[in-house]
Amino acid sequence: MSATKFLSAPITSLNIGFGYLETLLITTLGGLLGVVFFFYLSSAIMLLMKKLSVRSNKKTPKKPKKKFTWKNKMIIHIKREYGLIGLAALTPTLLSIPLGTFLAARYFPDGKKVVFYLSASVIVWSVIVSSVVIIF
């Protein structure tokens, strides 16, 4: 559960009856597995999309105009203002691990750095969220 819905995993874990250390371990490992899985899945999807777009560009010469929604504007703002570190900090809590990992894989080419920052963010947020849940 912590690989996709990170904020609700500590609450669920404690409601099941796990202690603080078990909750911390479960949420951290689940989040880390989610980061690695979704990073490589995102990379494979982007590679496939690139191959498909090369084939389709031969058939259709004109691209449709891009629409800028509030989500697109927010993503570009985060990318430009905060970079990879800001995106990694927001990924587990606000964006969700699948979406944040996909965006990081797409906009930042250094895969090892992306996985490292996202993993560090998951560990930090796991400690924070698990501690807050256990206190309250």
C-alpha cells in the first residue's frame, strides 16, 4: 500500500496492530520498492512511447497544439523552481509515488540520482509520517 498511497499506509499499519518499528519498516520498504518499480516501469513506457511516436510521425505530419491545464502548469513550476530535490520532497506525500517517479524519470535524465533522491525522500517521509501517526 505504501508503494502507491504512501500517506495512508502508516495509519493502516497501526490499525492492523503493528508497532512503530514495524510500521516504519513496512512503509519504508514498500515506498522504496514502489520507487524502483515505477521508475523502471516509467522508463520502459517512455521508451515505448518514443518508438511509437517515431512510427506515427511518419504518417501524420502535424502535431495538435498542447493544452495547458493547471496540473501541467504546476508540474512545470515544480520542475523549474525546485528541481529534482523539490520533486522528490513532494512525491511521497502530495504527488504519490507513481506520479512523482514518472515525472522525475521523464524530466531528469540521471537515473541513479533520481532513484537516490526519491528513495531518500521516502525514508524521511516514512519516519515523519509514522512518528506523527504514532504520537497522535
